[in-house]
Amino acid sequence: MQSQKRTNIQLNPASTRRRPNSKTAIELSNISADESWEEFHVELALAFHWLRNRLKGKEVRCATVLEEATRKRITRATLRRAFLLLGGLSRKEKKKDGRWYWRLPPSSTPEK
């Protein structure tokens, strides 16, 4: 099975609504679909293991987890995917503007 090659994808600056004055160009020269897919899986695996250890046996405030993940260069989307793979549970405090907390179900908590 051959990997597909992507070459020179250009985004038109006029089509980006966030920053109409910015020059937006993405070049994916000579990057195969298989290579980018493999990189995605490695990042997800790293996020998965980091999050599992971070939430080990305790409930942690979601904002704290997001801050720490950002410092470790784990994107919010990858962190969310890892949380879902772990079967993570979220809870909000029962007051207006309550904080969100993340925890793991008892079965997925590492024993060490």
C-alpha cells in the first residue's frame, strides 16, 4: 500500500476571517499521510500516559490539567481525545460558575 503525498497547499488570505490582514500559507511538501498519521498517534499516546498518571487516584481541576498540558506542549484537542480514551469522568461544582473537575473511573486508575 503506497502512501499518498500532499504537496504545496496554499490558503487564500482573503478566505481567512479571523485575521484578514495576515498572510496565511501552509506548505506540506513531501509529507506523506502515513508519516503525519504516525506522528498523531505518538502525540496521543504521550498525552494518554501523561494524563493517566496526572489523574492517578484523584480528582483534579480541569483548568489546572489544561495549564499543565499546555506547558508540556499537549494541545487541547489531543488532551480531550486522551481523556475520552481513558473513559474520564468530568464533574461541575453545584453552584453558579462552578469549576469543572476531571477524574478517572476506578477501573482505569493505575495501581502503582
